[in-house]
Amino acid sequence: MNAIGANRMTKEANTIISCYKQLNDEAFAALMAIARFRVYQPGERFLRLGERSLRSAFVLSGLLKSVWYDTDGTERIIELLEVGDFAANCESHNKRAPSEYEIIPACACRLLVFENTALEELCRRYAELMELGTMLTQAILFRRAEHTSIISMKAPLDRYTYVVNHRPQLLQQINLTELAKYLYVTRETISRCRSAMSRRAG
């Protein structure tokens, strides 16, 4: 990557991180010193099922998804990570345990990647980064709780309506199959939900 490209991505990173916490110049420089920019394509794995989580990342562009698999191999999406979101499996890292899910790109993604061990060391040195880490953890917990709340809705139409009302940007980023995996329904059910909402609107 040339200097102009690196500078542009550094500015992107600063904009995203500032949405969580404004860092002073020294803390931000230290954070960027251990970061690397990486592009992931569909089919690659940011975190593999059964591996211990060794890295985490901010999403600069594209969409990541955290997935697990039913006993019959059906993919279930438990988290969709958009631009600005932080991808991590804190439990796997903290417990030094195999990950129970994968983190993979839903489309081509640009990520700002950190090795967890180096990130932990910086958090011990900079109180601001420790506070940032707490905020990022809370954001992860919120996304997981939101998804649990969505799939606890018995009516598929209610699940679909929630996404339309609260996360409409997702509908522009994922296809019908991916949305069905996120809502734990079939493609056909999503199509019926769309039709039902169109009739309501009409």
C-alpha cells in the first residue's frame, strides 16, 4: 500500500474509532502502530470454527458475519458486522478456548486488524484504550442481545419488520438467502413477509 492509501485508511480508522471514543494523539498512534489493513474475500475466514481467537478488527468497508452450524450443516448467522463495527470473539480469547462460531465475509471487506495480545498490552499502557475496549465489548454484547431478541419473536413477519424498521441498511447489503439465515427462516418465508408488508403499505 502506498503512503496516500495508508493515510486515507488511517483517517477512516480515526473516524470510526472516534464514534466510540476520542483518543489523544499518542494513544491513537500507538494503536495504529500495531494495526494492519487487510482485505478479505468471500470464502476466506477471519476466524475459523474451533480455533482460538487471536485477532480482532474494525470493519472499514463491506460486511462480516458471525456464523454457527446446525447439526445438519445449515448455516445460522448470529451477528452481522457493518462498517464501524468491531469483530471479535472475546470469550475464545480470554478463555484460550476454541471458537464456537466463525467470522467470515459476507462480501469483500476491508478490515483494520489487531493481534489480540498486542492490543491487550496497549490497553494496559493506555487507560483510554482500556475504556475503548470496554465500549467495544458493550457494543458486541448489544448486537448479540438484539439478535437474540429478534429470533425470540415467534412470527417471522415480526422479525422481518424489526429489521426493516431498525436496521434497514442491512436490506441493501445482503441477499435474500443471507437475510433468511440471520432471521432463522426460509427464503420463501422472507418473500411472503415482503409481500405482506407491501399489502399493508398499499
